[in-house]
Amino acid sequence: MKKRLFIIFLSAAVAMTALAGCGKKKDQNADGKEASEEKGDGEVISAEGETPEHTGNYTTMDQGAEYGYNIEGSAVTLEGKTVVVTVAVSTASQKFTSSELSTLKKSTQTALDFITTQAKEYGRQVEFVFDEKDTNLEYQYDDEIADFEYDDYDTILSGILEEQFDAAKIKDKYKADGIAYLFYLNGTGDSFSSPHWFEDDEYYFNEGAYIFKNSYDDYSEETPTGPNVIAYQLLQLFGAVALDYPDATSGYTTALMEIVNENYNNDIMLGVFEDDGSIDPTKATKEITEITAYCVGLVDSFDELDKNPTFKKEYKCSFVDNYNNNTKDGADTAAYEYAPSVDDMMIDEAGFEDFDLEDEGEDLDDEDLDEEDEEDEDADEDSGDVEEIDISDLLQQQ
């Protein structure tokens, strides 16, 4: 089975995202704001509550921000105590069984233990409140899980929970610093996260990770979602940057990516796959190396930071859109270009042919292609003129 072809188109995808800049983010914000004013397609089973009125300034928690209007978002910082609220999303035809939910929660607990243990390596105390009766919610969606779109997820998080879940009560009960939402999706797909950004101001405050019951490994094979996947998505809620490709928004250059591949190659944010392309279904097998520890506030720096100033974070455990500053308003993206290696070029099973890398960079026009077609046709005709030989005659000659 050949690997998927998603990195082949990565350069084009990154370029398109880069051209959009933070404008795309603002468009999504506008949609989300409207979504938060109306209910979604299902019903949440949860306690009711109201969001307190805003009385403080929009700044960091260290600078005295009121919870709900802090730059870090609902999860706040990794260090400290965080309540992990789970929302099991099912449909009428795709309901979670108790066994399926138990398996996902076991993988989640392993992921949380991994994060806690890794934080201790840096002398930091991290604590999670997980799998309590009042932190386990359910949501029934009217359509199929496979038909979900970004706005559907955003509606559940920004709309329903903000209106019907008493976050302040839960936060006070467990004396927690922050709340992270974990959505279990009863289907197969690529899990993702929705962290809060500085540009969001007080909007889209609640931060959630969306975890499919099953994932795809590096060869497009369906496989149970393991702890590596869950830890990867959860860490993004605390400011962790994806390290598998350059990103001008976060100031993650191609040069720094090469350093990461050499010096931090077992970092969880570099990838969730094992060396053979599989996803371990039961164990967390990666590390939180110094670069990710810096992103999530466990350390103040890492060895290569001073030589890569664009990667410096303005605010601990948070995201700021620095695309325009890092690319001169999109005019210079050279530092963030990415050319995948031979090993990275993934071919999916939808019919893509192998690329001939020896011909890379050689442009063939239509005339050249027509000439090659004619040569192929001549070769086919010549092959039809080969004289047939009866093998029995040859045997008799022996």
C-alpha cells in the first residue's frame, strides 16, 4: 500500500494559506460569532450556566486578566490544574458504545499521563481533572459524522457549550486554572484542534481538540486513535506549534525545521507516526523536547531560539498571527518554502502515479508530450511485428 499524497501538495497549500494571511482567520471568526448566537443541530446533556459579564482588560493571566478575557484562552497554561471536559459526539446511526468510549478515555488518560510525566522532566507541576461525572457530556448530531464541516464543530464549541455549560462553576469546584474541551467524534478522520488566538480577543475563548474514534496511519490504513494523536492535539491548546512543516504565522522557518529534524526528531509535535508509519494504539511513544516545552511554557528558551528570533512567543502558551511581520506583508516567503524529500512524497491510493524525480524541474510542453506519445505508438506497432516462434520446434532442434 502506498503512502498518502498530502505532502506533495503541501507547498501549494501553504502558499495559498499564506496569501490568505489572517484574513481567513477573521472570516472564520465572523461565522463563529453568528454561530454562537444560535443553537446547533443537537442537544447537549449538561448543566446550565451563564458567562459572567466582562469587567477587566484583555491581557494575560499573569497580568491580571479576568478568566474568559485572557489571551491564553480557556485552557490557559499547561502548568497548573486543567479540567478536561469530554463531549461524546454521536448520531442516530452512529452511537458510541460504552466499550468504544472506554477505549478512547483510556487512550486519553495515557496521553494526559504522558504530558504530566514529561512536564516533571522540566521541573513543572501539571495536573488534569479528567473523567468526572460532571465533566462528561454528550452531544447528538443530526447528520453523519463524515459530513461534519468546520462550522459544525465551531457551532458545538462556541455556541452550545458557551450557552449551556457552566464553566465557572466547574472551574471553581475543582479549583482549576483552566478548562480544555475534548470532543470524541464517532467516525474516522484526521483529528484537529481549535486553540484561541490573540487576534480573537475575547471571542472563541473556549479551546477544543476534536478526536476521531479512528485515525489514518501514514499509509491511509484505518487504525484506532492512540495516545500520541490525543497528546498532539491537546498540546496545541496550550500553545504547541506543529513542527512538521514551515509556518510563517508562527515564525517557524524552513531552517528551524531542519534543526528540529536533526536535534528534536522524536518530538510529539513533529509527528504521531512510528518509524513504520503506524500509530501505536495504546502507548505514548514520543517526547516533549525543549522546543515544544518552550512553546507550552515549561521552559523559557531552547538552544537555537536566539538564532531563530521569529519563533519567539510574545505571550506564554498562546498564538499570535505574525504572518505579515514575518513575510513583509506576504512579499517575501522564501524563509518558509518547503520542498518535500523523496521519503516525504506520499502517494495516495486514488490513482496518482509515481513521480520521476530525475525529470524534476524539466518542463515538458504539449508538443514534447505529443512526440512521446507518437514514439510510444510506434514502439507498440513494432512490437506487433515480432515473428511468433513455436516452442515445440525449438525443442525438436535440441
